[in-house]
Amino acid sequence: MRLLECTTAQYRSLRLTAPNGLPNLLAEAEQQELHYLDFAQRLMNYEIAVRSVRASSATSSRPSSRRRGR
């Protein structure tokens, strides 16, 4: 198994969404000659952004429910 495929599988096993953007992030990192910590930070920022969008989508798509009797 190639390194990218192995890394993608590991990220998925951790339930991270970053593998979807990993090829683009790697290409940018290589082109910009990023330090490994800069790349790691971009990877985590990508993950946080994707989760934030998902959370706001899930929240806005749910009907509001109110408890009665309190």
C-alpha cells in the first residue's frame, strides 16, 4: 500500500475528514515548501473547518424543539 493510501486509511480510522482534502493539502505544502509543523497545522485547520461547517449545517437543518411543562 502506498504511503498516501496508508495515511488516508489511518485518518479515516480516526474518523477524520482531512483525507478528502489531503492530496490538495500535500500539493500546496510541497509547492510552498512548508515545514512539517506548518503542514500539520493546516491539516488540523482543515479538519476544524469541515467539522464546523457540518455542525452548523446539522444545527440549522434540525427543527427547533421546545420542552413543555417547565
